[in-house]
Amino acid sequence: RPGRKPGRKKIDAELAWRLYMQGVKVLDIAKECDVQPSSIHTLLSKMRKERLDENGKIKEEYREDEDEGFDGVSETV
């Protein structure tokens, strides 16, 4: 179809978030998802607002306690 905008790529938000939480760089996440780094930046900042409280701690409903990287130590305030 002529004049049609290129379709937006669907970013696997969960994959991007998991990589981000593992400390993977935004540029590498962008490569992995085959999108522009700015798209990843936007996605992650939106997800951070949703998932992290004002202290940067992961909100309870987004915790993955069964994650291998989780050593079972949690700060209760």
C-alpha cells in the first residue's frame, strides 16, 4: 500500500524489563528487540513509573521471588 507508514514493531516489554532489571544496557536491549534505543528508553521509563515506588524499590505486585538472581533477602521497613 503506497503512502503507508512503516508498522510499529511490537516490543516484548517483559523481555526488555527483565534484561533491564538484570543490568543489561539500553543499547543492548534495543539490539535484542531490533528497535531504536529511544523506544526502549521510553518503554522502560514508563514501566519504571508503573513498577517502582518513589524509593526505586520494586512494588510488591511486580516482585519475582522465584527468580534465580533473588537471594531471599528483603528489607522490611
